[in-house]
Amino acid sequence: MIHFFRKIRHQLLSTKSIKKYILYALGEIILVMFGILLALQFNNWNQENENTKKEEIYLINVVEDTEYQKGALKEQIIDYEYSISVANKLLKDYNRLKSFTKIDSLNNKLNVLTFAHSFPNTNNTYQELVSSGQQSLIQEKELSLELIDFYLFCEDNFIEVKNNNDNLYYKEVYPVLNRLSQNNIFLEDDDEEIVNNKTVNQYLITELDKPKNILALLNAIKTQRIIQTIHLEIAKETLEGGKELTTEIDKYLGLTFEDVNHYD
């Protein structure tokens, strides 16, 4: 092809036809420019196609992260609701009996309150998307904003739950529960004798009859109920937000990708 153009150029020069040569030169320039534009367009198309594939992968991974988080939140909601119900029953029983030592299975019930969940802030894919500077891959701006809002919401929840656990539960609740009950969670066979030790149980009965310990335990139970009520609402709101986000991502992917399916 290059040899062919050179031959034409030589023929025009030899005939001294300046007008024809200028037209030919313009045509050759236009042809070269068209080739460059075509190559650029092809490169742009390849880049857009590659970006679309990356966007799909990131969004599907976000959904998988959210599904994992939803599973953890559902388990936490069950634990929170059960713990709150136990706290309510303990307070009602004490109000009725005017004594902790008369409450049936008191130790087991106090053991239910001796746990604290951390917030499941599952954001690996989103953090990778942000840290790599590729958040612009999400072409739908409303969806991109929803992603940002959801993960900012999760970060706030993570901080709030951690602060409540660190500053209230571990400082005010757990020390009281640990002092006035015997841990019988995940007992080994050899532990049964320790749990039923008469000396230990008599000590707990004596301590639980002291007014200062009654007050401390009442406050610990009520504080734990408040903490877990707050964390229960956080878990429910996050669960609902995660469901809405995955629904929006599925709809968005469904506009282009027909075979994307998943996840309850």
C-alpha cells in the first residue's frame, strides 16, 4: 500500500501537475488522520470495555461483601433480641422477688449478658475501590453516591459500637457481671464440679445480698440492655441498608448483564 502511494506521488511530480499533487497530498493527510482517529476510537472502545468488566467485578464483589455482612448482622440481631429479653426478665424477677438470690438460674441468665459483638464492617472491596482511585469506574453516579453513603454509614456504626463496648460495656457492665456470677459458658466436663462448688456459690449468695452489689448489678443489667437495644437498631438499619444497596446493584447490572444472579 505504501509502495502504491509512493508510485502515485512520483507520477504526479513527474507530470508537474501541482494542483493534482496538492489534492493528492490533502487526501493522503485526510486518510492518515482518519486512520489515527480510527485507532484512537478502537483504543477507547477497548478501554471502555475493560472498564465495564472491572465495574461488574467490583460491584459483584461489593454485593458478596454485603451478603456476608448481612449474615453476620442477622446472627447478631438474634443474640441482641435474646439478651434484651433476658435482661427484661431479670429486672421483672428482681422487682417481684426483691432479691437476686431467689431468681431461678440467675447465673445462667447473667452469663447471657456477658458478651459484646463488634460491628461487622465488611468493606474490603469498597476500600480497594477507593484506595486504587477507581471509584470512577462506577458509571451510574447515583449508585456511586449510594455506595459512599452506605459505607460511611457503616463506618459510623462501627465507631459507635466500638465506643459503646469500650467505654460502657467493658468498663461498667462486664466487671460487675464477672464479679457477681460464675462463668459457665462452654463448660468442659471437668468444670462441672467447679461450677457447683458450695464455697463459691455461698460467696456469690452473700455478695448478691449486699445493697451496694444489688445496686451495681441492677445498673449493669439496665446499662447492658440500653447498649444492646442501641446495637440492635444499628444492626437492623444496616441490614435494611445492605438489602437496598444489593437490590440497586442487581438492577444496574441487570441492564447490561443478563446472567448475574445470586444470593438471598
